[in-house]
Amino acid sequence: MSFRAELILVLLLPSFSLAGPAECVKKLYEYGRGFDPTRFEKEATKKTREEPNPNGAPGEMLRWTTLSLKGSWVTTLECNSCSPHKGVTDLLLTANRKLPCGLTNGMSEQAVTQCLGRPYERKDGNLLYVYPPLERNQEITLRMHGGKLAAIHWSFYMD
């Protein structure tokens, strides 16, 4: 087979390269960070609470809004002195959706750790991953039920 024929054959074959654990944790983080809360707005139950911002200007309020829908929820924080001024702080999604790296509802703990690597910590039967690798200040908790993936909880910290 000539070089050209080999090159054409390689280009025509689908590429099924799997991302490594660190890349999968990054993709999972980005999936949660990029979640659009408006996806819940039409059907969700909405709760809002406010409290004074201890680190802001006098009279500045922190406003949390939580939208809940079918066992999943997303919480946003609005604050004039925060960076960004509005963003997702908590997100819990049941695993009944297409997730990065093939994570799916009911996936075994062994299969999850094959995708994402060893968790940073195991707590109450759940798997905690931290991101980014150096700062480790963002948390992704894979909630396990009966040794199977049931939901994913992201905690984001804003400045």
C-alpha cells in the first residue's frame, strides 16, 4: 500500500481516542461551569434569598437564586462586588443526561474511576474530585447510590 493510500485510510477511519483521567475531570468541570441556568427557568421551582455582603460596600446584598427541577438544581449568586457579578455557585444534576467522557446514570464506581482516575477524597460513599490541579479550589462530587453513579454536584467559588 502506498503512503498516500495509507494516509487516506487513516483519515477515513473514525478516531475513538479516549481522554485521560485529568482531561476528563477538566471536561466535567467545564461542563458544570458552562451550565446555563435558564435551561431550568420555565419548569423549575424558584427560591431566592438575600443577605448583607460582609465583604462588600455598606448596604450591598448577596442574592442567591435556586432553581429546582426533577431532582436537579442550580444556584446562582448575584453580587455587585463579586467577580463575576453573577454566576453559578452550586449545581446538582442527576446523571440522566449525556455527560463528558461517557459518564452515565448507574455507572459503577470502578467504571467512574477508570474515566476520572482516583478521587481526591471519598466521603460518605461519594467521590470528590478537585479542579484545577494546582489550586484545587473547585469541587466536583459524584454522588453514588448503591455503588452506582446517581448525580453530580459542582461547587464553584467566586471572588
